[in-house]
Amino acid sequence: MNNVTWDWALFDVLNFDGPAWLDSLMVAISGVAMWIPLYLLIIYMIWRRYSWRGVVALLVAVGVAMGAADIIAGIFKHSGPLKHLWESFPVRLRPMFTEALTDVSVVSTGHGLYGTVSAHAATIVSLALLSSVAVGRRWFTVVMIVVAILVCYSRIYLACHFPQDILLGTVVGLVAGGAGVWLFRRVVGGK
């Protein structure tokens, strides 16, 4: 294992063979359906604070922020025409496909080979930042931080990403979410 880093060591600690109920929970956390009530709550809270104009502004800003986060993460996952721009930034296999890791618990399948920047982390962090600023309630910010941590951890548990991939996705999400906040504030004003 010539690529052993802090990243691999932390992955080994966080990825384990859990019980079937935990496997199912982590798959659900990583999905979309489980979070529909949260999305509806966000829309309701924005409607209460800003009316329908705020809801439309939020949906546009979320679409831009999450779309940008997903696209940027996708660029890093594929060895396409832009790969030469980050030659020192290696595109690497997901943990589930890394042969040098011998004791990986793989729960879900059907993922692409590469996972250098986590799109899940990027999109959930962008949503968490944007919705927390728009809602403007401390308790809601705490809820969104917990949700973001759960989604990010589920990706490690499911052997889809190394911790470094999650950190890189978080950075992308913060930048994209910040752009979404700027766009949202431009539309609804400085409320």
C-alpha cells in the first residue's frame, strides 16, 4: 500500500461492517426520498418569511448552487479533456474499487469508478449553507449541519468516498452555496 495516507487510515476507522439496519439507513440517508420532508420544510419556512417570491428565488438559487456543485464535482471524477489542468491532483478510484484496501465494507453498488470530489458532499453543503442563510434560524442551521454531516458520513460508510473526497466536496459546496446566497439575496433583497 504505497498510497496509505491519513485519508486511508481515517477511512479504515469510519468504514465498518455494520448491521443490516444501519446499512439500510445509510443507503436511505444517501438518497433523496428520505429528505423530502426537509425540502418541504425549507420551502414552507421560506414562504413564511418571504412569500412566494422568496420561494421562487430560493428554488432558482438552489438549482444554480447545487447544479454548479454537482457539475464541478463531476469534472473531477472523470478523466476528460480538462484532466491536464490538475495533473498533480490525481483522479482516484472510489474506496470500493481500491484493491490496496483489503477490509472495505461495501453496502451499495452501481457507482462510477472514480470519486475524487464527492458530489453528495458538494450538493448537500451548498443546500445547507444557502437554506440556513435564507431561513435565518439558529435551530435550523444546526439541523442542516447535522443533515450535511450525516449525508457526508454515509458516503464513507457506503465505501463511495474517502474522507479527503468529502472535504473537497465540502469546499466546492461552500463556494457554490456562497454563490447561491449571493443570488438569493440579490433577488429578495437584504432581508
